[in-house]
Amino acid sequence: MDVLSTIEKFGPLQVNPEAFTEALEALQPRLYSISSSLRANPGLVSLTVDTVRYEIDNRIRLGVASTYLGDRITPGEIIKVYTQPAHSFGLPTDPNIPIIMVGPGTGLAPFRAFLQEREATKAAGKNWLFFGHQRSAYDFFYKDEIEELLSSGIITELSLAWSREGDEKHYVQDILRKEKVKVWNWLSEGAHFYVCGDAKRMAPDVERALFEIIKEEGVLNDQKASDYFSDMKLSGRYQTDVY
């Protein structure tokens, strides 16, 4: 609930307005992943923002930062931003290492930057992108750009999951399981595995699917599969940026 809905549920309040506003927490900063590469686009930094709009109790709720960026500022306007380095989420130093990227929704953002960087630096490593959302006709972010990267060979493999098309729901973890043999082959080649997006459901489901792949395709028992996964995390071959 937001402040207004809390007042509506537990009010009416008999309180001094100044004391009430002082009791409210300060608006927290919003963190967005940079979705562009400076090598590919010098002087430009891109963000991928999905505006938040939903309705509860016949009242429209709006995401504070997302609708500010999407609806209430104009081109050329100056806004306050700051950068926060992602120390444990980045491309491998060796450009020949293959990478597997799982980024449904706006989780695609850092992987767009990764792909631009790999293209700009002419990195030889293979790139596999798993992307998912609700409907391909409305939610395929950067569709033309991704298809161009696929046709040019920058994206080696593209796996898509649409959760609101057809009778069955398909998520990135489901597509990951379907591609388990190929995923294990890439891991056996030393591929780095990245996950970006929802921390509550998607990320744990993807981690569970990856563990199953390691166990089944690697023909490992639980302990050895767990050791393999732990080694991936410790060595930086498994990295997450979840929220």
C-alpha cells in the first residue's frame, strides 16, 4: 500500500500535518542498469525503463521514477543521476569465452550493453541470449536490434519465452530446460552464465533449472553438482544482477 491507501484503510487520522510528513520516509533512489556500451556509443548512456501503471481499488497507481522518466520530462531537460559500479557483474576479461545471458523483461538491459560491447571490441566468444516477457507483439524490447545482431552473428543463439501466448505459459527457465544439452555443452566450454531481473521468482527458478542441468547432463550427484555450481559462483562464471 502507498501512503494514501494506508490512510484510507486505517484513517481518519487526527494528526498534525507537519508531524505526519516528517514521519514519512524519504523517497529512495531508483537503480537502473545501463543498457548501452560507451565503445559502441561514445558520449551516450542508455537506460531501459518499463513504466509502472496498475489499478487497485479503482485508483490508478503510477511508478514514481518510471513515469517521471517516461511521461513527465522533456528532451534536453537536466535531471539528477549518479553511477554505482557493479563490481561483480561484467563481461569476462577473455573475449573468447562464451556467455549465456538470461534477462526477461527489463533484465535485458545489461545484456544489450554486453552485446554492444562484444560487437564493438570484435570479441570472438559466442553469445546466447534468453529473453522473455508476456507477449511478443507488445513486449519484445529492441526486437529489430536483436534480430539484426542475430543475423550478423553477434548473437549466436536466441531463445525466447512468451508467458501469455498460447494455452501454456512459457518462462525463461522452461526454455533453459528444453535447451539443457546445448547449455551443458556451453558450460563445458567454460561459458559464463548471467542472470538479470526479478529476484523473487525468476532468479531462483533459473538457478534451480541450471542446477538440474548441471546435475543431469553432467551426470553428477547432488554434492558434486553443488560443488560445480559453487565453483562457478566463486570463479565469477555465474553472476546475477537481481532486484
